Amino acid sequence: MFPSLAHLASLTDDVGTIQHAFGTLPNRATGYCTDDLARTLIVALQHQALEPANADAERIAHTALSFLLHAQLPDGRFHNFMSYGREWLDDVGTEDSCGRAIWALGFAIAHAPHGDWRERSAVAFERALPTIAGFTHLRPLAYSAIGLAAEGTRSAVARAVLARLRAAFAANAGGDWPWYESSMTYDNARMPQAQLLLAEFLDDSLAREEALAALDFYRVQNLEGEFFSPVGNRGWLRRGAQKARFDQQPLEAAAAVDAFLTAHRAGLRSARAEAERALQWFYGRNVLGIALIDERGGCADGLGADGPNANRGAESTLAFLMAAQSWELS
């Protein structure tokens, strides 16, 4: 059974989704961000696919898309941070927030249930596409790639993004380190996921095999015994060094679910079991044996050495919802 939207609904007001929480209570002082609203839009649209009559999903999707359209700057980029008083706190957002917005808009073009939503998403998507060339980091490229694959018509832009992902792999991979960077930090699985999606979109078998090799390496690095055990944020994993065991992030588990399901659709028979392993991390099949989620769909902000973080903010809650929905839709 797909998870409840109750906690996400409590975080989402008529402006957007509050970033952080005191336990389960929205911390309004933290305001809103495009990073979260992009993911909120995807989660709400996925929930509508699972439960079309859900009023919370309709309201949340409506709010999230409206936020993204308002966040876009004339040059196609996006603001990221907005105060609870509805004032923008930056001149332009991070590359990650811009990449996630492109992902969400591409997803909305393909999956939004209303024609006007799809039309406005397409206008914003078109305006944002030229900004991709200016990205200097891999994750926003990966987020954009996922949006490009969802939208499904921009092959020239997709080829340019795929070339950059493959160039990063070629520059860093070697020996026992077949990876895109000299470290694994956050949201790592999005890179092989993005490359796989673009390889399928562009019918590039070499890119596909390279992405599958990277994903298998990722699998090994994020496994401890029988449990999915993602790289911790207290030191990450540097090439030639030991992996940080904690704090483990819901963001990474969600990325792993999506990446392995993408590999499953690409024909890797073992990948579905790996996706389920990553999903079960939320439910307590982790190195501490403690569930991170509650019956209202909220998710702890991380798994530390002493247990879960008691707060249930937007990023972690959205990560869980996205992962569980992706599984149900697969």
C-alpha cells in the first residue's frame, strides 16, 4: 500500500512546503525552497497516478507547480530560498535547485493531469533548458537529465548532457574505482540513473554498459552485510579511504530505489531486488534495525549512530514518499 500524504500535507501551506520541522511540527522560520518544491511536485503527481481522487495530492501539486513557476527568473534559472514572509532570499538559486526544477517540469509535462499545468510546465521547461550548459557540477546535470528523459523530445540537449556525464566518468574512473568523481557524497545514485535514462532515450549501448558498471560499484559501496547502508555524511567516501558509516541520509536511499528500478527496466534482472533492499532501509532493514518512517508518511531526517533524527522535514519525507511511490508504480 502506498504511503500517506498526511505529513507532507501538514508541511505544505498555500505558498509551498516548509523546509524543516520540530519533530512533526513545521518549523515556519525555515521558509521554503525550490529544491523541496520540485520534489514535492513529483511526489504529488506520482500520488495522483496512484490515487487520482486524492484531494491532498491535487492541492499539493497545484501549490508546488505554482511555486516553481513563480521562482523562475527571466534568464531561465530559479530562485531557491523564500522566507515564510514570501520574500526571496537569494538573487539566484543553487545549481542543484535549478536542476531539480528542470527535472520536476519535465516530469510535469509528461504526467500532470491538467492541460494548463502541462502547457505552463512546457513554457518554463523551454526557458530553463539553456541554463543546463552553464552547470559546473554533476548532480544538477543528472537532475536535468532525468527531466529530459521524462519529457522525451530534446535529444540534442540530452546528447550534450550524456557527453558530460561520460566525460566525468572517463576522467575519474580507473582500476577499482569506476565512478564519476573522486568521492561519493550525496545523492550519488542519481548519476548512473541519469546516464541509464539518457542511454535508453538515445539508444546508446556503450553509455548503458558504463552506467551499469558504475551502478554495480555503487551497490557494493553501499552494502553492509544484507542491508543497504548508504555513505554517511560525516566524512563521505573518498577514493582510497574508508566509508563514513553515519549519518545515513534518506535522500540516498530514495536515489538508490530509483536508480535500481531504472536498471531493472533496462534489463538488469538483479536490480529490482536491490531497489527493494534500498526501500526497506526506511522500514527498518538497516544497520540499526530501526524504522525511520511513521504512519502519516513522515520520515526522520537521517539515521545516526545513536538512532534516527527525531525531526521530519521536507527533504527526508519527500525522499521516502518518492521511493515508496516509485516502487508501487514500477
